[in-house]
Amino acid sequence: MLPALPGVGFKPAHFAAIRQDPAGVAFFEVHAENYLGAGGLPHAQLAAIAGEFPLSVHGVGLSIGGARGIDAAHLNRVRRLCDRYAPASFSEHLAWSSHGTETMGTAYLNDLLPLPYTEETLALVCDHVDQVQEGLGRRLLLENPATYVQFAQSVIPEPAFLAEVARRTGCGLLLDVNNVFVSCTNHGWDPRGWLNALPLDLVGEIHLGGHAAEDLPSGPLLIDSHGAAVADPVWALYAEVIAQAGPLPTLVEWDNDLPDWPVLAAEAARAGAILAQGGMGLARAC
């Protein structure tokens, strides 16, 4: 298990700075698809990090919500990566990112796309989660998505959908608080109501990240950009989650417009302060 402390996404540009001063960061996360090769500098650096810190592997390409079944070859490559580094956590998204047939081949999309929340989709996702957990030989944490459209067919609220997947498959949940804020803002939902509907005892890890805003005639549209500091309203929601659930492993994601190491470490330190003070003591200040 990951420690109930702050972590960050590992970026090679920060490798030297991390080795010199990890600045209180307790664990690191990598995207699985960046490390499916056999060796070279990426694995040399990752092996050094994994030798000193717990590691979280975060998949972005299994397409758990895809209409086609899980790609066995890709799952096997991810299995080899996990066997190699024995991460404390493996996670993926409630989304789809590939499409195709056995005769036409598979097209991989550079995005994580939303699903209609129906009984049919629920059965499909549970089947795919079962395949992934069996194929990896480990428990999966399933992450709530950032979404920009809703499906008219959806009949199950998103928190209930996630909770039911966890109940049926035994997987855990990865709660991305920024994604909650982004989706709720975009769709006119209440983020606190969303969080109150999610069983927090199923959450094994939290993600925090930055977002961008676009002003549209219909109102602001938030984009899960991973290219900025965590916004104050997201910090406030996070503090409330920690006050209710207690300390949980918390990862700060910053994948685009990467800052210098001290800036990212300071974001992790802010999460650490909220964890140490139990959340509510800092909720009003965030």
C-alpha cells in the first residue's frame, strides 16, 4: 500500500533534483505506457526512484470502458512492468481510449473519453475490470473521469456507478478531486453532493491537479489540463474529504508546462499539511 502521505508524478526532468532533495515527497507515480520498453535511461532512472520510494503505476491505455475487450497484448506488457517494479498501487480510468474490431484493427485515441452510465455499460466495465485484475494479479484502483459532455442514456449517477463497480469486482477507487470539480462545474452538479454520494472507504488514493478554463457563451468550461497549480476550490474540497475519510495517499499531478522541482514539491507540501492537520483545520484557508 502507498503511505498516507503526499506524492507526485515522476518526471525525468526532475530526477537530479529529487536525488539531491526529495523535499518530503513520500512516493512517486508514473504512467505505465511511458515504461513499456525493455530498458534504457527511462528504466535506469525509474529503478533508482523505485529503489528509494514506493511507486504507483497509473495506466492510461487499457481502455476499460471500450466496447471491444481488453487488449491482451497491452495488458501483458503492463503486467511485465508491474512484475518488474512491484508497485504499491496500480490504477486506471473509468473511460475509453481505443476503438476498432479484430478485422479492422484498433485505433488508439489521444484522450480519455466518457461513458453512458447504464446497466449495460456497468456490466461491460465490471467484466473489463475483472479481466485487468486477473491479468495483472493485483487489485485495481478505478479513477473517476473529468467529463465535458453527458449522455442522455445515462440513468446511474456517477458516484453510484463507481461504487457498484467496486462492489461487484472488489476493485478500489482512485478519487481525483480536481476531476470532480471540473465535471461538476461543467455539468452544473454540486461537487459536495457528488463527494457525499461516494463511499470514501473505497478510496485507496487521491489525485489533485490543475485545470484551465475557457469562457463559452453557455458559461465557463473547465479543462483537466494537468498544467497548473491546484486551484483553491479544489484544495477546499480535498480538505473536506480528508476531514471525513482520514489521511489517504495523495498525488499531485503536473504533466504539462512542467515547473521546476521546488514548485511541484511545494504543492506536495501543501497536501502534506492538510493530511497532517486532518483536513478541516485548513479547509477555510484553501
